[in-house]
Amino acid sequence: MSRPLSDQERRKQISIRGIVGAESVAELKRGFNRHLHFTLVKDRNVATPRDYYFALAHTVRDHLVGRWIRTQQYYYEKDPKRIYYLSLEFYMGRTLQNTMINLGLQNACDKAIYQLGLDMEELEEIEEDAGLGNGGLGRLAACFLDSMATLGLAAYGYGIRYEYGIFNQKIRDGWQVEEADDWLRHGNPWEKARPEYMLPVHFYGRVEHAATGAKWVDTQVVLALPYDTPVPGYLNNTVNTMRLWSARAPNDFNLRDFNVGDYIQAVLDRNLAENISRVLYPNDNFFEGKELRLKQEYFVVAATLQDIIRRFKASKFGSTDSVGIVFDSFPDQVAIQLNDTHPAMAIPELMRIFVDIEKLPWNKAWDITKRTFAYTNHTVLPEALERWPVDLVEKLLPRHLQIIYEINQRHLDVSEGGTKRINMAHLCIVGSHAVNGVAKIHSEIVKTQVFEDFAALEPEKFQNKTNGITPRRWLLLCNPGLAELIAEKIGEDYVRDLSQLTKLHGCVDDDLFIREVAKVKQENKVKFALYLEKEYKVKINPSSMFDVHVKRIHEYKRQLMNCLHIITMYNRIRKDPAKLFVPRTVIIGGKAAPGYHMAKMIIKLINAVAQVVNNDPIVGSKLKVIFLENYRVSLAEKVIPATDLSEQISTAGTEASGTGNMKFMLNGALTIGTMDGANVEMAEEAGEENLFIFGMRVEDVTELDREGYNAQKYYNQLPELKEAVDQIKSGFFSPEEPELFSDVVNMLFHHDRFKVFADYEAYVRCQEKVSELYLNSKAWTKMVIRNIAAAGKFSSDRTIKEYARDIWHGREHSLCTMLCLRSVVSVLLLAFLWVGKG
């Protein structure tokens, strides 16, 4: 079962992953055996690997419980300002290893599992990803939760417990096929249902106006059942909560009505209510105005605000005077961050609660509301902006429409022509005290182009908060060899303060360190190559350059430009097989939204090109193309540490930030990219000469738009581009169906909003410089070290500190000392209880 340890695994056993005492190992083994027996009701003769995973998960969870209860108790006693992060997506991935790392249990667990004769890596692979997100926006929310807990903020993530997360992607005959992601099939050991906090959410109905104010009546009720997941900070005893709502039909659902006769049908119809939390909408950067989606958006908002107000009223600030609750202190006790416009209905909903239920005067309610909310914009693509038809909102949420009209009259006085639509971004901007973009260049575009009218009125409202990633998951967890190597050089503190990576600038000329960094990368590449061989039956050359392009498939991300470069390399090899060619394995991965025809065609094209390239004997092992099936968080954790070259090639001005770019930088890959999103700041931090920057800048794109982009011109001027395009057009890559890619070719010539041909030449030239440097292993690795040393800014800890300072005005709390002073006995006693205070 277990093999001798490699250098990398031996390195794992040093301090970063926790101290190993014989006591703790014995205790973990006892916990494991107890759960196998009492929780799973199995013995070692009949237990399956999945049973062993669950036994370990429950054992690790036991170590969270006491800290979780104490953290919530501490917040209740100290009553700090609460931070509420509202998001329709939390792309969490797996929980086991992250929990072990943040609790300092990794080494002890490794040892315990080894002594039990089991393989830790095999058990970790059994856990399903919690795929409750599409891509960057959902993963950012997950990184933020980790940072908020690590910084000791009294923070809560609120979202939806989708029964089915982002679809599993299968590639059949080169096409994407979607399968349902039944991630809860075997149960989820990390969540705790909280039926005692179940809340009603209302839909439909009508509004009655009386002297006492407006009343929303004759509504349909759906219940929101909360499930809590612990969010541990890194080695600080803080455990925060992510609360996800699940939809449940009330027991009298459809039985109050006239159809009592059909009792069976009434019970079956409960599904209609419960469909609200059934499935995640699989669109990234695209708005689909469906009623079910609007229901989801209001469902999470209505349940969450009731919960926030309940907690506020239970606090000393929310205590009553002779008249009732005083809400004046609400914005001093509550900060709500809207992750994009998806939870925008929170603004009219809080107004409804204040005005209709708590009977506050409009102006006071509006002042409190504005001071409570802040809004993060995530995209400038027009097709992604949420604009709900008025008649749909009127049907589903009649009172909210009236409130939005009132807000509109007082603050916006704009209406959209044609079908009247509600622009949710405008609602977020007027209803918030702070609006931020997610990288410098993006925040600038938001202020000067997308929302320039609003910025002219209230310039002080607009801010930048450059995104970040958690170094716990994206370095310690996924790349232990590199994490340990860095710790040996500069100490362990960098894990909490990533700016300390700048100390590595002093190691750029250290020959031993250069060799060690290259060795860790090579070990990661070999390991990933073995994984590909095992999972996909493809053999790749681990000494080739791993050129990786993983992200959602979208025209603006320009996977097509990468594809054209692959074809160009292929043609060059075939023309002159004897010429020196730096071997490459090009790895492209990502999901396409099921209804996005062009994105699905792009996947098919990549697979068609791979089919030709990989089976051409002239090419041999010089060039291989892999489409990475079902790209997701747990697969990112494998491919990113093994990557040499990171592709970040969106058209300048289209990628708000990107966060994959940061993960690659931190894990020792070099970046080829445009001056877009956070690439700009990465170049600023590392020096532009340490990235492979190419192509049009935002100004060039604007200029090209002014004069009119003419694809034909580039096609005529660039023989290699013409050859590649002609091959696609003629059916060279699809001989059985020569016309297969006509839609793609037609788009490239006639309606390519993202100007692939305009950057092709610069991209190919830049790729030649990449290959040239790769030949010089030492120079390449020195550039890698300079990049790692410059990656400190891109920790989500830094991002969250900026949100707390500039937007939330929340303080960090240290439970560390407080909890260490408590007797061990009380913590152990608490470990047998579940969290009391909601």
C-alpha cells in the first residue's frame, strides 16, 4: 500500500504541516476507529475506501467543533461588527486537506492513516468537490472566506446549497457532454443542518395600501433551511460559518387550496417549491433572464436578511427602547458585501423590511440601507449585466417593484427603452456606499466607461480592490514541496503574510536554491504526467514545456488564439522536421456553458486539432495537445503546480482581474499574457521583463474599434495565419465533415468582438521568446524565482484587509490567546456539542 517517501514527501513532514506528537497520532487513530464503528457502523473487514474517507473526515471535523462553538460564543459576547458576504456562488472544492492544514493536523493525520495501513492520497481523492460555482467569481468567494477567518473577522458567507453544482464535463468524440453533479449522493460530512433557524420566504401575491402602510398579501411561501459549514482560519482557533440555504415546501403546501381532493398530487407538487435550490445556473459572464434564477436570487437574499436582523436584534446594539428596536446603529454593526449584482434584490428587500415591517420613515431607511451595502463589480461584458424585465419582477415580487420605482424616481430617473428592464448594477450603485472593481485597470474602466455617469455624481464611491488567492490552498495544500522549500529559506511566517516572499529576491543567484526550485517543478510535472496517464491513458513527456490554458471557455478568453498557435507550431514542425523545436505539451481545459454554441465549437476544434497533432508520426513527442476534461478546483490543484507557462491572453479590457494568473505565478509558472486584468499589476510587481507581455493595450483596442477591425487584412498579410485558418476552413482537422467549423471561421472573419487575428502575430512572436528562454533552464528558473518573490501582493489576505479598512471598517479579532487560555477540558467538553448561537 505505501511506498518509500520521495524528497518532496519527506519535506512535507517538516513543520509547516503541523507538529506530530505520539499523543495526537494515537488520539486520531482512536477517533478514526470510533467513527468507523459508531458513525459508519462498519468493521475493517467490510469497510470500503469511502467508509475510511468518512471516518477520517468525521475525526478531523471533531477537532473543529470546539473551536467553532467558542468562536461563535466569542462573537456573541464581544458583539463585533459582522461582515456578511452574499454570493450566489461559493466554489469551495474539497474540504478535508484544507481543514487539516488550517488546524495544523496534516502531519499527525498522515502518520495516523499510515499506521492504520491506509493511503492518505487515495482517501483524499474520494471526496467530491463542492462545485457550487462556475469559475472566478465563486472561487474568489471561497478564498475570501478563508482569509476572513484567518484574519479573525466576524464574517459569514451566505449562499444557496445547490443540490446539483456545476455539471461534470465529459468529452465524447471531441464534444462536451454535460452530466449532473450529484455531489451530495453519499452525504456531506462537513455540513450541519439547522432546522431550528428555518425561515419563510414569500413570492407572488399582491400589495395592499392602507393608512398603516403597504402590505404584501396572498403570497406563496417557501421555507429556507440553513446548512452550516465551518470555515477554519489558519492556525488561529477561529472557525467562521458559511450558511447555505436549501428550499423546502411548507407542510400545508398546496393543501390550503381547493385541490385538497388530490392529496397525492399536492405532495408531489412540493418539488416545485424545492426546485429553487436544485441546481446552479452554469453561466459564466452571461445573463439568462429566467424566472427560476430570479427566484434563487431573491430566496438567498430574503432568508439572509431575516437572519442578519435576527442576529442584530439579539445583540446589545439591537436592544429595544420604549418604542421598539433602534436601527440607527445597524450600519455600525452590519456590513453586507454584494458579490456582483446577483444578490442585488437585498437592497429593496432591506428597504421593505425597514419601511413596511419596522415602520421606519423612507429617508432614514434609505440612509441606513446605503451605509450597510457595498457592491463588487466583476465584469464589463454587456451580455453579463443583469437586466430583469419589469413584468417578471412585478409578477414575482410586486412590492419590490414598487420600492425599486421609488428608488428610481428619487435617484436614477432613467428607464430603458423597449421592454422595460431593471438594471441591477444601477440599483447596486445607488443603494451602496462603496462600489469596487477587482483590478486597477478594471476599476478604471468601471469608473470612466461603464458607469461614468454615476462616477461623475459620486466619485468618492468608486474604489479598487485587486483580487487575491488564499496561499493556504494555492500553495501549502497544492504544492507542499515548494511551500517547504520557501519556508526553509525565509521561515514560515510568509503563509500568513505573503508580502514576505520579497525576501526570495535575495535567492535569485543562489545556485542551490535555483536547482531545488527546478527540482520541485520537475517532481510536480512527473506526478501530473503519471496522473494523466492513469486517468486519460495519454503518455506525455515530462521534460517538455507544460503550456497550460485552463479557465472557462469563452470567446473573450481567446482559447481560439492558442489553438491557432498550436496549428502554427504543427505546420512549422511538418515543414522542417529536422529543425530544433522546443518540445511542448499544450494543456487546455475548461467548461463551456451548455447553451453557448461557439464555446462548445471551440472545445470540439481543440480536440480535432489534438487528434491530428498527437497522431502525426512526423511530430512525434515534440508537440502534444491535451484537452483536460472536467476542469474544477481539485484538478486545478494538480495542474497548476506542474505548469511551466501560464496562458492569460484575453483581449485587453475584457478580463476584470483573473485569479488563475495569480495561482500560476505563486506556483512557479511564467506568464504569457496581454496587459489585461491583474496581469498589469503582476507585471508591475515582478517587472514587465519577467513576464511575456504581448499584444494590444486597452488604448490600441479602443483605437482599432474607432477605425473598424478588419480581420481579412491580417489574414491577407500573415501567411502562417492564413495557412492555419485555411486548414480549419477546408476540413483538414475534420475530414469527415469539412464544413464542421464554418461557424467558427465565419465568426473570426465577420463578428469577432475579441480581435483574435489582431494579436496573432505578436502572440506567436512572443511564444518564440518563451521557447528560447526555456532552453536555458537556469535563466528560466531565475525568472520563476523573481515571479514567486513578487507574488505577495496577490494574497486574498491583503485584499480582505483592504475591504475591511476601506469599506467595512471591521476590526480583526484574535481568538488565539483567548482560546489558548481556556482549559483544555472545556474545549474537549464543547467538542461534543454543536454550535449554539446561530
